[in-house]
Amino acid sequence: MSIVDFENLTDNEPDQIPVIPSAPMANGDSIPTAFDPVQLRGGRLKRLRAMMAEQGYAAVVLFDPYNQRYATGSRNMFGYFLRNSTRYVYVPLEGPVILFEYPGSAHVSTWLETIDESRTSKVVWSAVNQRDNMSSDPFGIEIAELMEEHGKGNKKIGLDRCALNLARSLEAQGLEVFDCMQDTLHCRRIKTPEEIACLAQSMAGSEAAVAAVEAAIKPGVTENELFAIMYGDVIRQGGEFIETRLLSSGPRTNPWFNEASNRVIRPGELVALDTDTIGCHGYYSDFSRTFHVGPGKPSAYQKSLYRMAYDQVHHNMGILKPGMSYREIAENAWKIPEQFLDRRYPSIIHGVGMHGETPLVAHHMDFDRFSKDGILEPGMVVSVESYIGEVGAADGVKLEEEVLITETGVEKLSRYPFDEALLGREF
């Protein structure tokens, strides 16, 4: 059964949007699985404006489709606008939220209660004229007029991404332009209860897709055929797209990050995958599993790799608790044996929300290069990573779990079972 994307129904009457009642939690499970879409959108916009007040922004102009969706719930031609920064949302600290939309498509989003007004984008054709004054000057003038109307004299405006000429056009109008992407991501680090429900539903859809892949693993199938099964099932479950093609087999599991190919899978090999899925409601689901291809049993070496990856993930989940610094996590993480250090995964944990988000906590030897210190907080959702493979070997194992940081520790969002044969538990 597919998950209905209630947040993005294109009904023109907002009062017809169904309100999903809170569902009772089974077996003491504290992770919600139902939500009110109006509360979801309102809670996110409230958090964004709280960040703006804290950082002193009179307004932000959001070009990034993820930030647009966070602020308003609006989604339109998502893949296209990941490539073309030609649609933007003006969010003042006080005043109307204005969508500057691609011509002819305003109806996709104007039913949303978070959008007060829609206008046509001034920078529609990025490949043609976004980088010249024909588009940048009208853009800058219009935004400056809005700032004059709503900013109460405050000239500070945030941009999450845009062409250089657009930033200069705002400065030419006397505005103080700042990059607000990091501020926005920091705001998004704490998930509302409605966001956690979205993440749980997204995870359920991805788990169903992985189950379909596992059922199809057999000698003779190709990596691309398995990836197509996963992608198709993600869509059927109400998901949107998969960010990567990380599904590999046999010697292509080591090193990690090989993408799915036409390689034919053979008996006795490993198949490893990472979901990296923008699932239902636009929320990320990110867990990894490695499977053994029958007939026959996994080798002792394959089982040893799997056990190390399993131990790494579970040790690192076990140390996570609110109030812990990112550096403490790096220092107390599972110690990778020397022969596997060269091919360690880049992070111990990374944030999860609408995509892979902040924080990113690297291993202790990489921490100052890749990470900035901070504090783990309740309401964060993170994925706990492991990759175990050594230089010169044929096999590698990728495992990963997604967890919610609670007041006392963690609660798992990913619940897909591990491979019993690779754990040596098969009866």
C-alpha cells in the first residue's frame, strides 16, 4: 500500500486538506507515525523565523528547493530547480511570505496556507539571462522594495544560494547581504514531532523497497536490475527519488562508493546498498545493509567483516546521548582496526532531515579537517555509519542505522533486520 503524500495534495481548497489524527504508539514506541500537515508546515516556518530573529535578518530569500519546502511545504519541479536557481521564496521576519514562481505554475502551491502571495520569478531563464543585468536589476529592485515595506529599517537580508549578480544587485540597492545557508541548516537540525513522523513514514517506505531488493537477490541478476527494483518500490511507497546509485556486488563492494552497474551477480558474493532516499513528504531515509548471495554460506572472512561493521554501528549508537559534544563522539567511537583505517567511512554520524544534514561528525583523526564541534541535542535525527573493507581484499561491508536522539539516548528509526547468516546466527 502506497503512502499518500498529504503535505503535497494539489487541491485548491486548503480546508479540504485531511488532518491526520495522532496515532497511539504500540509497545511503548515514542516515535509518532501520523501528523497534521498544517502543523508540520507551521512548525517549520516558526523555527525558521525564530532563527531569523536570533541572527538579525529582516528577511531571507530562499533559492534552495529544500529550504523552500522547509519554509512553506511548496514543491514544484524539484529536480529542475535543484539545477536551476530560478524560483525563490521571500520570507520576511514580519510580513507576507511571497513565492516567486516559474510562469504558469503558481497553482501548484498557492493553496498552501504558508504562502501569502505569488508573483512571477524575475530570473526564470538561468541559462540565458540570469547572469546579466536584464534579470538581476529587476530582481534586486523588487526585493529591496519589499525590504523597505516590511524590514522596519533593517537592511540585513539572507540568501541561501544564487548567482553572484543577484547578490550584487541587492547590494546595489543598499541591502546588507549575507549567506544564510549555514544558519538555515542549523535551524533545521532539531526536528518537530511532525517532522519525526514524516521521517518514520519515509523510513517505512524505504524498508519496503529494500525488502523487495533482498527478495530479488540471486545469481544472474545485475546490480542495475536490483537498483531498478529499489527505485521503483520507493516511488510506489510515495517516495520521490534516490540521491545516489550506491548498490554494488562482489569485488565492487571494496572500496565503497561504486555505483550500480550492469555487473552480473554470482553465488557466494556480497551485495551492499545505501538507501539515500528522498522519501514520502520529502524526508530522507538513510540506512545501509549488506547481503550474502546464495546458495551456500558466507565465508569466515565475510562474516568477520560483517561482525566488525555491526559492532561499529552498535557501539557508536550506544554512546550517543544528548549533551555529548561532537568531539567526544569522535574520541569515544569504535576503534577501527589498523588494516581497515585507509577505507574508513568519512563520517561516524551525520544529520538526517530533508536530506543528509548537519551535523557531520568525522573520525577523531579527521575531525579538525571535516567537522565543527557542537552538541548533540534531543530532536536531532542522525545516521550512524560503518564501512569495513581493507586494501587488496575482494569484499567490503556497509551498514548504517538511522536514529532519533531522545532525552536519554537514541531510538531507532531504521528497523530493517540484519543478515543472520553473515552474523553467524543462522540455524
